[in-house]
Amino acid sequence: MKGIGGLAALSMSGATIAEAEAAVSDSLASDPHTADTYRAIVDAIIPRTPELEAELGPEHVPGGVDVELEKFLVWDFNHFQEIRAEMVTDPGLLDSVPEEMMPTSLFETAFETTGSGSDLDALLDLADITLLDLVDDLEVTGDALEERLTLGPVERYEVSFADDVESTTGPAEFELVVETANETTHRVLQNYPYAPAFTIVFDVVAAEFLALGRNEDAISRDRTEFPAGGTFVQLSREDRLRCLWSIVDGSVVDRLDDLLSPLVPDVGILKYVVMAVNGLHGFGYYTEWSGLGETKTNTPNERTLATPPDEVQSREQSGYPGPEPGYAANWRHAVDGGFDDPDADELNLPSDLTGDDVLDGIGGDT
């Protein structure tokens, strides 16, 4: 698994490892709202568990926030879709947009919350719809949604092409600007910056979740743990997960489609994003990620372990000693009395095994 931590975006992008490695060129600076929202997600899925120390040992205490797992998610979501400049066009320059082309407006977003009246007003202006248009498809009143929606300290959000895509070819670069009252984050990314866009979506979904009364716990007014987050981080750990799952199994995307469409080029991917959020935690937490120190966000070939392999927190917790000759042959499930892997001659395999999963020259039982 060495080097795989941080490349789990492959599960969503289909990119090669070489392409994913080439995409990493920065130290993963995130705006405060994005960082705290993903920290809240990480905290909900892999929380600290100090109650396990006495029974299982101190290695079972740290959670995802302790190993900066939010950086893992931000990297993955910001590097899973490369937009080619030759596939994007300005509709104003053509009589009609060819079917294989995408309009530039699909990837450009800008709004300001200051002077808009409310955060919801800012998003309604962006979507060019009214509150009445929105609530026709909802089960809540506009006032209830407006009262509960906050994007935290975000005052300005803008995504735009860094270059004139009409005169360039190859991967398009994007400028991302997220401004709060205290700081401005300005980055240029080679891939579309989905990570911050998703966090705004999560706040909107959380606001509707609360307005519908689907939360089972009281919201938190304590802003010390995730101070730059919005509505989403106010939910309890369990309600954060319930809220995210409502995207998959609650028709939220259909109800909020008009409001969310300007934020995400393809709203339909949100269901897959929620599924990936859960899976990516496993990739990040149970690899050597926590032991990579300051090299966590470097390209895989430039990462080095800052902690001895057998002392990496996740390896201590799982009892994995690091790469060992023959270790895979002795694999067990993570419970006492787990199952042996079956012998090769007991597997019910198809007669044709050609493909990526076959290693040549190993032997007939491979």
C-alpha cells in the first residue's frame, strides 16, 4: 500500500497513477470553511475513542482528525476530474454548442454573501431563481430554510478558468478564491476544485435536513471545534452521517437541483461523492498516511515515513507490521478466529483469466 494513500481518487476518476502523481503540485492549502467541513466529516466517521484505551491500548484512541485525514479527502476531490480546454467553449462565440463540447459557464461560479441579505439569498441570486421557485419543490417554508442555512465565515466564493480556454489546449487550469472576513484563499488548480464546492452543498443539504426536522439530536451552538464550518458542522456526529446519506437515499438532489446546479458541474455525482467519502476514509486511515509527516501531500514517490513502519498509528491499531515476506499468505480477517483465504484450486474462477488481475510467469495455481 506504500504510496497509495492519497491516490484513492483513482476510484472515482479512472486516471492512471502517473496522471494522479503529476496532478499534485501544491501543499494542499485549504480555505477555512473547506477544511473544517471535512474535519467534521472525518470526526463523524472515525472519531476519537479514548474509552478504548484501557481495554485495547493507546493506539486505539486517535481518530481521523488526529492524522489530518481531511487533507486526504480534499486532495482526492480536487484531483479526480481533469477538464480539457479543447472540450470547453464559450456559447456566445458559436451559433450552437456541439454535442461533445461543454459551455464555460458550467465550470464558472461566483457569489458574495455580503450585501445579499442572507446566505440563501446569495445562492438564489447565483441560481437565478426566487425563493418561491425553490419552495415549490420542497416540503419546508423558505423562511425555515433561510433561518438554518449558514456558510459560516464565507463572504465570497469564485471559481473561474485561469486562462482563456478558447486559445489553449490540454488540461485547463482553474482559479479558486474563497474569501472570509479574516483571510482570502487564492489557488490555481489543474483539476476542477470540487472539494470546496461540495462543502457548500453539504451546508445547503444540512439546512433542509434541519428544516424538515430529520435531525435526531440537538444542533451544537459551540463553534470552537469547527469554527469555520457552516450549517453542516452544527449537526451531531450521527446526524452528519444521516444528513450525508440523505443525498443518496433521500431525493435531496432532486428537490434542490435548481439551487445546487450552479455549484457543481454535474449534480448527479453527489450520490457517488457520499459513497466515496466513506470508502476513502478507509484508504486514508488504514494506510501509512499518519506516518508520512510533512510529506503527506507530496507525490507518492516523494513521500517518506517520518515514523518507524511498525509504529505508525493505524498499523499499531490493526496489528499490521508493515511489508513482510509472505505476510499476505497468512492473512486473517480482523477478528480472532477469522477465516483463511481459500486455496487457489478451490476458487470458482472463469476459464479465461487474461487481464489486469493476472501476473504472467508465476505458475498455474496463481
